Amino acid sequence: MDARIANALEVTTPSDCEIVLTRSFDAPRRLVFAAMTQAEHVRRWYGCDAFSLTVCDIDLRVGGAYRFTMRSPDGVDHTLHGIYREVSPPDRLVHTEAYVTEGFSSDAALVTSVFAETDGRTTLTVTILHTCRENRDMHLGSGMERGAGEAYDRLAAVVQSMAVA
């Protein structure tokens, strides 16, 4: 089986308010966790292919904040920001997440990332809990599945480069 197909992003909606992203990586969870939480790695993979990451601030501690700003080709900034609620390397990360762009800001969702390792391979499960179905559906309709798929493909490449370094 093609490794890219085996590691494809799966997006499900188990409840009216949840989006669950599941993706496997051919690397131990300590590397996947590090690549998702350390700015020097996040800068290499975060965001959609067409956007540039202009801000990548991470204060990785309970109560610490993060801010990622992506700039679209037409110069519009799209910012995701939140507060870390649980930081348990390399198993689990919980934070809030709100989205802001010109003329729009979302309610904060609760994002829980779980890193499960079997035989050196990590399955990442990200559960995004929105405050209501309308917010979940707006998120789904934003193109997030394509953008997350592109970003996680780049994350896989970053993790592989970390493994050989």
C-alpha cells in the first residue's frame, strides 16, 4: 500500500459539535509531539499550501498562549490563537482555539490532541469541540479538511527529517 494513502487524513463528525481528525505518522510520538509544539518545527509545516505563516508564537505551558497568523496570497491575515489547558508530552495536548480574520472572529473551540504510538508509528487524533453545530459546520465548510491534509503531509516530512537528524 502507498504510504501516503496509509497515512491519509480522516475527518469525522461523531457528534453535532465535534470534528475529529485522525492521521498516522511513521515516527515515534515524541517527535510528532515536538514537531507540533516547538516553533522552529511548526514554522516548517503549519497552514495551507497557498498561505505563508507570518506569526508563530508558542508559550507551551498550562495557561500559556499560542498565536499562528497565516497570510493569504491576497494579503489577508488569518489568525488562530488560544490558551493551553493541558500539556502532557508526548501523550496529550489540550488548548482552546479561536479564529480571527478581517470582519470575523469565531467562538473558541476546545482542541484535544492525543498521540498514540505502536511499534514506532504514531496515530494522532485531534478532537475539535465547538460550542454549537453551526460553528462546527462553518469550520467544516471553510476548507479545513484540505488545509489540514496539506499541513499534516508537510508535518510528516518535518517529522521524518527530525528522525534522521
